[in-house]
Amino acid sequence: MYTLICGSMAYDTIMVFKDQFKKHILPEQIHILNVAFLVPEMRREYGGCAGNIAYNLKMLGGNPLIMATVGDDFGPYASRLDNLALAQTHIRHVADHFTGQAFITTDLDDNQITAFHPGAMNQSHLNSVSAAKDVSLGIVSPDGREGMLQHALEFSDLGIPFIFDPGQGMPMFSGAELLEFVEQASYVTVNDYEARLLQDKTGKTLDDIAQRVKALIVTLGADGSLIYADGKQIAIPTPKPKAIVDPTGCGDAYRAGLLYGIQAGWEWEATGRLASLMGSLKIANRGGQNHRYTRAELAGLYEQHFGSAIEL
């Protein structure tokens, strides 16, 4: 059986400004801002929530199936997916569009200025969950607005359990729409900031939201995560990473761990710990898809950090 991952595919272009933005942006002139930053360092990474989640889930030994829309420039990414043995059956090419693009400029203080072009992602509603066969679990992660609404409804109508992962897409939806997502989903996962925003927009507390799903998962960065399930709160620690290099894609790595544990029928504590380990391993590497581990290595790292064995 497959795990259907609905979400974005994107290129991340990351540039480094060898100075501090604050030295070149005059607060009193912000209304006529016109600045240019010389960026001698630049790299291009493969990203997007669906791509990152699938990469990590495949590494764990899961069966990810990506559902996404991409543009005319997707060729290099398609070759990468072939090399990773990730199926492209439900990746739809939309002509005369770019694949989603994030342009990120970082200064020496790790401040970031980001521009995101959704491109073909806005056509995600052209894909239908019903077209994917042998799917027993899914996730609706950040994508085009209409696609997210449609895919959540389709999962619900088909009786397929899924995770609702609004991420940076949350501002696109009203409080009523977010509550509808929660009602349709089996699981909801957000970070601590998104959790506050979800409460503000819906008027519901986290306890209220947790009562509507099988589990509500709130990630807390270095402080671990909290899983609301079975009428209790389960605190999940974060293993200390080898280095803190780049947080890009850590949330997606975490979600892959959640999907693996749910699909395998694990208890929440083990599922949360695997998810936390995946995020910790990712943060020590640049980009969302440059960390590489065998399943045996991942199982060994889990036992090393948590003192108990798992079978991947």
C-alpha cells in the first residue's frame, strides 16, 4: 500500500549576502525601499514539501507516491526522482508554467528575505486523489489553495486517513475552512507558531482541536514536540543534532517519520521519536534532500538516542 503525498515540488535558490541587511536598509526610508545585495554565493536545491517528505519517507523504507503539479523546467528534478526510484505517476506537467520557485537571500545574521513563485503549484486541483490506487494513508501539505481544499475533501470522501499539514499555506484559509480541514482529517500537524495562528483563526484551543482528530502534533523546534492523542499529551524530545546547519526541510523530515510510524501502526511515542530523529538528522545538512542514511543506520541512531530498538 502507498502513502499519497499531496503538496508542492519546488526549486530552492539560496543566496548568501556577506554582510548584514540592517546596515543597508534605512528604517526612515522604508517607504521608498530600493536596495540590491551582491550575493557571490548561490546554490540551487531540490525542495517543495511533497518532494522533501517523499525523499525522507523513501529513506525510511516507506512507499511514497507524490501528487503534484510542475512546470516546463522540471526536467532536472524528474531525473533526480528517477535516480531515487520515486514514481512520477501523479506528477502532472502544466505547460507554460514554471515549477514552484523559492528565492532566498540570507545575511550573516541568518536573517532571510524570501520570494516564492508558486507557478504550476496553483494548478494542483487538476490532480485527483481518486486517480491514485492502493493508497491507505495520505497527507495534504502546502500546495495550491484549491488543490488543498479538494484533496482533503477527496481523502475524506474516500475514507482514506490523512494528515492535514497547513504549514505556510495557513494564511490562505479562513477559520471556517481550517475547521473543515480538521473535521476531515485524521491527524493535524503544525509548528508552535502555526498552532497559535490556528487557534486565533478558528477560535478553538489546541485541546478542542485535538478532540476532533486521532492526534494533533505540535513541533517545538529544539524543545521537541507534543502529541495530543488518546486524551493525553505525549512529550517527545529532540535528539541533539551533530550541527545546526540549515533548518530548511526539517518539518518535512519530521512529517515523513510521522507517516512511517502511522502506516506501520506504531505507538505514538515511538512514532514521535522517529519523526524527531529525522528532523534532527536533516538540520545538520544543507538543503532539504542532502542527508543520506541507510535503514540500518537510522535504526541504530534511534536506539542510540532513545535507548530502545525499532525495526525499519
